[in-house]
Amino acid sequence: MFLESNTGEGADHEVPVSIRPCCEADRVSVMELIEPYVQQRKILRRTFEELEELLTNSFVAEMGGKVVGFVALEVYSAKLAEIRSLVVSIHCQGRGIGRRLVAACVERAREKAVFEVMAITSSEEFFRSCGFDYTLPGEKKAFFLQTRTDH
């Protein structure tokens, strides 16, 4: 589990950032954190109930007592899990927080012996830099069809 801190470099990075499991008390902070990204249509809206279901495998980044990042790992089966709702406060981006949140999810998937972790994203280069690739081994590809237009 990732319960580490990182002080970074330079004056903007003096406050330590810790990555820890998300808890029920974080739900309001997480909802406030993700709302701008929902408005920008970068991630899907989450209800309190959805967040509660995802809590077991969710992580937050905390800096100075404030939640500045969030990610959830949704485990579908022993074969597949998905990284969901990865967000980092605009003021804290570029410090490796997103990468550390993804690493916490990947580690959780390993602990649960999940075979593959996927991410559906518009930030392809970020996930490639975290070790993800476009295709599955053997040139398999994932295909999607939207059945609704609401986000």
C-alpha cells in the first residue's frame, strides 16, 4: 500500500504529499475535487453512492490536510480492473501525484491478483508513461459502443 510522502523540489513543493486509502470522510472533498472535471466533461459524474461502492479500492492524495487528488480502482473480476476518476487539483499538477495514484491502484490490483488493469482516457501519453499500452498482448483491442449520450 502507498502511504508515502513526497516533498518534491523547489518552493512550490515544500508541503509533503501523501497517498492513502480513501475513507468515507473524504467523500465530500472528493466530490468537490472532481466537479470541475465533470463540468469540463473529462470524467463522468459520480454520486455519493457510487463513491461509497468504490471506497474499498480508492486512494486520495493529501497535501497540507487537503485532498488534492483522487483515483478509484474498480475490480470487475480476477481478470480485469479499471482505473476510474483519476483527478489531481489543477494547482498540484506536474508533481507526480497522478502517477503515484495510478501506482497505488496497480499495487492494489496486484494484491488482489487481478490479471489486467485498464484505463479509458483522453490522456494517452500519461498512461503510456505509467506502463499502459494501447493493445493487450497478442494484438487484442478493446471495442466500445455507447448506448447513452449523457455524461
